[in-house]
Amino acid sequence: MNEKQGKVIIIGGCPRAGKTTLSVKLVKSGLGFSKISGDSLGDDLLSNSEQVKTLLGSLLEDAGAYGINSVFDYYPDSFTLDDIYKLPFKNKIDMYFLGFPDIPVEEIKYNIKHYAKPPDWIYYCADDYIGEVAKRIYDFNIKLIEQCKKYNYRFINTGVGEDRNVILDSLYNEIKNKI
């Protein structure tokens, strides 16, 4: 029998908000976190709420039986906050939703271009396309904060640039102290 209950954490949010940065930091923390990325699962699985429900249920079973800590990071456009609300075990999962609703489209575009690195797919995109992506990110931020208010889920305004790292470090320490 396991002595310690593991944790399952969802880190959702818009692109460039720090989901992967925070998830990787948790994995590297030495706290026994495994990471599942929505990006690696693909749209087919994420758009099937029953499959995501099964995945999250399995993570919770492993947390209880083996004390495994898991972090699931994803962009909640297919498997939405409405879907999370319907989960019978949602109260057993710690959830954090990241975004930056106060940042205008032009600043989002600037930050995408400024902070994107060669591993980032967007690093290779044309300027016009980056502008379209910035607009979609802005719109999604507004939608995400409305959904978080609707369900009383925690929304963390990560901002952009160097301030984002300070906010993510603070959130990391908060999560670490709960383990």
C-alpha cells in the first residue's frame, strides 16, 4: 500500500502562457512528476472527452495506488473547461489555468517574435501569420478567463516577458509546497 497520495495537476491555458515551462520545472523538481502534454496527444484524442476522462482517471488511480505525481499540460480548446466541469472526479485534481488577458494583440505578436526560439514552430512562421495567431491568442485569453469565472477555476495572469518567469516561479513554489 502506498504511504503517500500522489497529485494530479492540470495546467491549461493559452499558447505562450508558460504551461510547458511550469510543467517541465515540476518534472525536473525531484518531486516525482511525470508529464503528459496535450500537444503530444493530438487533437483526435483531446477532442474525445471520454478518452481524456479515461486518461485523467488513470492518472488519479496511479496517484492513489502508487503515489505518482502527474502534470497534464494542454491548450483547452478541444477538451474545454465545460468538459472538466463534467468530470465526476474534478475535485481530486489541482487545476491552474494560465493566460494574459491584459496584453493587446500587437504586444502578443511582439512577444511571440521576440521570445520564440528555433524549437518553437512559430519561430519559422511569416509575420502575417504571427499576427493572426496573436489575435487568436488574445481572443482565447478572453474566453478562458470567462470560463474560469463561470466554474470558479483558478486563473493565473502570467503576463509576458520576464515578469512571466517571476509569476511561474511563484506558482511552482506554491505547487511544490502542497506536495
